[in-house]
Amino acid sequence: MLSRVLAVLRSPVLRAGFLLVALALAVAYVVRDRAAIADAWSRLDAGAVLLALLLSLANVALSGASWRAVLADLGSPLPAGAAARVFFVGQLGRYIPGTVFQFVAQAELAKDHGVPRRRTGSALAVALLVSMTTAGLLVTGVLPLALQGQRITGWEWTSWLRWLAPLLLVLLVPRVLNPLLRVLLRLARQEPLEHRVTVAGLLASAGWAMASWVAVGLQVFVLTRAVGSDWSAGPTLALAVGGYAVAWLVGFLVVLAPAGAGARELVLGAVVALATGSGAAAVVVLGSRVLLTVSDLVLAFAALAGHRAEVRRTR
């Protein structure tokens, strides 16, 4: 039964269909809100939008570097071009409801480069755990600096993050993480990994992940300052970095929403509204989502174009 499922997943027709569906859904989010997007863009100057776009591209690229570091630690150091194709194209699976599609897409694409599926899936799981941990640390360490001791009504639920970050740190300890991966692979009826996750690999992945959070936090900061913030630059930057981190955590946990859509915007809008008001916050949230979606599409198309060029050179 499993061999039949894998044979279907390897089908070129299914791969092309998956890519088309993922692209269509990603584009649909932009087209659906085109009127609101046009209004939001009219309130932002071109310089701020261009800078925010560059930071969005950096966020996605740095996330890919974090994943690539884990994959290399597990024994598959992919070249930059191959890693870009696997990660950026597989990343489009996030736009299909259900987290599993991102795992399936990356596993199938990495198989073309000789990477076992269990290794690709384990690398993505560890990279996501690293992202959750670094995001939790940013929320608990940076967001209080923005609020400066203020007690904001309605945000009491975020107190659970004080317990989440230490728990995630424990899970990242190699003596805990490696046995956990063995158990998960056994439950999935997969062979154990040939290489163990190391401290060096986790630190490299965490460094790239932290850099990606800083990039997207700066993106939100640029947009927030462009629409007008009532706070000074320092607290606004802390609010942007910590606010996006908590919004991403909530969006990630809402697994049925494609790419965290809806839940992430709701939380980020509530955070940004503390410094700008609800009207300007809506512009920031919408602009941030559109730029990140555009970045996913641009990098995926660039990776596919690079792969086709490489195939032509090889031929």
C-alpha cells in the first residue's frame, strides 16, 4: 500500500498539478484583496515598499538557509541551487490547507537529488522546531521591551509563551531531540536516520532563523513607520520583531489555515494597532502578507528558472 502511495506521489503529472494548485492559491490571496491592496499601497511611498520587499525576500531566503543547515547536519549538504529548488518550490505547499503538503513537496523534490525522504522530513521538522523556539525567545525577550511594563487588556493569553520557549529549548537538546526523531520515524514505519542532529548544526540553524526573524521584523517596522507610528523608533522596532514572532507562532499552530492566513493577520494587526491605531495597522498587516507572498513566488520561480538553465547546460 505504501509503495503505491509513493509511486503516485512521484508521478510527474501529480507534481505539476500540485505546483499549479499551490501557485494558484498563492496568487488568489493577492488577487482576492486587490482593491484593499491598491488602497494600502496608495498610503505607502515607493521607497518604503521596495525596502520592505527586500527584507521580505531576505526573510524567506534566511529561512531556507536555516533548513539547509539542518539538512547538511543530517548528512545531505545540498548545493545552493538544489537547496533553493527544494525549499522555495516546496514552500508553496504551505498555501494548501494542512501542513503535510509542505513536507510531501520537499521530500519529493529532494528525492531527485538523492536525499532520502525521511531525512528531508526530519530536517523540515527540526527547522520548524528551531523557528518556533527562536520565535518564542523573541516574544518573551523583545516584546516586553516594547510594552515597557504596560499591561495591555486582552493579551493575558500570551502568558503561556513564557512556558513554551523553555519547553521548546528542552526539545532541541540533542539527547532529547534524536530519540524523539527515532520514535517519530518508527511510528511512520521509516528507517532511522544515519546521522544524528548535533549542537553545531542546531546552532547554525538557529543563527539563520534568528536572522530571518530580524529581517521580517524590520519589514513590519518599515511599514509601521511609513504609515505613521505614535511610538519612538526603539519601542516600535521591538514591537515589530516581537509582534511578528507571536503572530507567526499563532498562525503556525492554526494548521488548517494556508500559510497561517487569517490567524497571523489578526494577531499582528492587534499588536501593530498599539502603536498606529487600527486603520494604519490594517495597511501594515496587508502589506506584510502581500510582500511575503510575492517573495515566496519570486524565489520559487527563480529557483525553477535556475534549475531549467542548469538542465539545459548539462544537456
